[in-house]
Amino acid sequence: MILICDERDHPYERPPLSKGFLSGSQERDSVFVHEPGWYAQADIELHLGQPAVHLDREARSVRLGDGTRIHYDRLLLATGAEPRRLEIPGTDLAGVHHLRRLAHAERLRGVLASLGRDNGHLVIAGAGWIGLEVAAAARGYGAEVTIVEPEQGPLHTVVGPELGALFTDLHGSHGVRFHFGARLTEITGQDGMVLAVQTDDGEEHPAHAVLAAIGAAPRTALAEAAGLEIAPRTGPARGGIAVDAGLRTSDPDIFAAGDAAAFPLPQLSAGLPAGERLRVEHWANALNGGPVAARAMLGQDVTYDRVPYFFSDQYDVGLEYSGYAPPGSYAQVVCRGDVGKREFIGFWLDAQGRLLAGMNVNVWDVTEPIQALIRSGAPLDPEVLADPSVPLASLLP
């Protein structure tokens, strides 16, 4: 087995980069999947710090940045995603950051600690998961934080306005300032350093550092240049490498998994238009998709049909989210528990009462029944679903 990566670090877990490692509760060594010596023991040949620059399907080879050619019988594209860039004046200033790689997190961790010591200001563009988790870490160091978000609330495309207010209140109670309904138009500075940001509504916010947390784009250039099918850039696939249920691309000897892959999810048909693929940018998707792709590459008949899942930690709130319920797909949100105390489960139901997604906040050991209810597609009684005395498992058909 041969593993190619353009990063020089050995394979590592990404969730700590915006959580424990960034906040300082985890050390660098804790993020790595295995010790460096494990790969040789497992007969895995590593090519670190070498990007794959060309895929020749006819010759069944991959050319690396240093000119090395590696031949394959089966190939897995796990190229991931890259953070989207702010396309505004001032992004070349020192103090403008992105968060995707370990090197990014190491640099940002030092910046947050410095901002905390000096009462500095961090401006975050985007109130998605990365933006909110970095805000929590920054406040832990004592930095001042302002989040600029074009929607009217955080996580609009994930939890909608009904539960987005939970995160507004959570971060507001920890001193984070939100500026909704606006976008950054310019980052201003002096002597190469960031001093402030401007927004399209004429506001100015002091800033000593800026984080662009405006989403990620799948890294599909290698696949596109090789002529592999790419999913539509609009909709839930968002331009990923198109794969079938076995994670096979339009070339039968090439597979794709993780952030770069757009795969069909028939059990979520209530939340997806007919025939659509879905692309998921979360750790569990990469964790679970890789082994399925490996079995498919070995000729086994497998199907990747996991319910999308992710988790987040912000201050004293821990949560897990399962399913897919973008704005417009659900008819109502039902809550079980105490939303005010941030100990509850939120459920997104479609017009027929079918469960599209569930999010447990400071409530644990319920992911399995939530995912089972999503898979079942059975209509649910909202009043019964909201009743904590009724076990979730008892609602399964």
C-alpha cells in the first residue's frame, strides 16, 4: 500500500485543530493517528510533502511533484477540501488566517494566546462550526472576538433560525460580539499588520487578527484533469467527485472518499431531491468512508450508507448532530428536554412527520436511536417525540 500526501506531517485527526489542540487542552502529539514507526510495520509506503500533480488513467499512474511516477492497480482519491479564501483587499496582511491543516492550527494557537495576553481583537468571517469553535477557543485565551456573518444568525444552513439562537446566546454569554447580515469588504492595516476590518454596511471593527471561516471547497483538480465525473457545484453535492454507493468514481479502478466525494444517500431521500448526491465535510465521513472504499477496492460488494454525523464542543456545550436538514427541507423543529438549560434534543421533521435530522445537546447515548429513526422514514407524532418519558427506541416501527 502506498500513501501520498502533500503535507509533511504524518496522518492526523482534524477535529482537535479547532477544538482541544487549538484551545490548549491537547498537545501536538495527541492528534496523530499512529506513531511514525507504525506505517513501516504495517508495510505502508509513505510519500509525505509530495503533492500528486497528474493522474494518467491510461497508464494507471500518478505523478508526484518531484517527478516520481507511482503505478496503481486501484486508486483512492482522498484529497479532502481547502478553505475558501476571502477575495477582498488586505488578505495579504500578516494576521489573516485559515484553519484546515495542523500547521494552520499551530500558528493560530500562538496567535490566540498572544491576543489574550494583549487584549487583542480577533474578527472571524463566518458563523459556521469552525468559526464558532475558534471563537470559543479564543475567548478561553481571553481574546476579544467579533464574528461577521452574512446570514441573520449562526449555522443558518445547518440548524436554521429555530436553534441558531441557541448559539447566539451561548457565545454572547461568553462575550462574543456578532455582526449579522454583513460581509467583510476590506481588511486594513499598517506596516503589514492588521488593524481593522470593513463590512459592506459601512461598519468598521478593530482587529489584530482575522480568521476566514467561510467554508471549504473540495479538492477535485486532479480528478477533473483526469476526466472523472464531477457532481454539480450547486446543491448538496457541491462539486465533489461523483461516486456510486460503493464509492467508485466514473473510472472503475478509481475510488473517492472523505470531503472530496459526493455520494448517493437513498435513506435520506426525504431530505434530498431525487437522484441527488451529498458531500459531507466532517470527520466521521472520512473515518467511515475510508474502510468502505478499501473493501470495495478489494472487490467486495459494499455500500456506503452512513447517516451523516458530526460533533462539536463549545465552552460547556457538547453536541452531536445526525442527518441532513437544510433550510427548506423541513416543516418543523421539535425539542425534547430543556432548551434554556442547553440540555435537550432537537428534531427536524418534514411535512409528513419523517425525521430528517436530530441534534443532542449535552444529552448523551442517543445517537443510535436518532439515526435509526432517520433511517426508518416512519412518520412521527411531534407531541410524543417531544415527551422525554417516551424512549426514542420505542418509536421505531
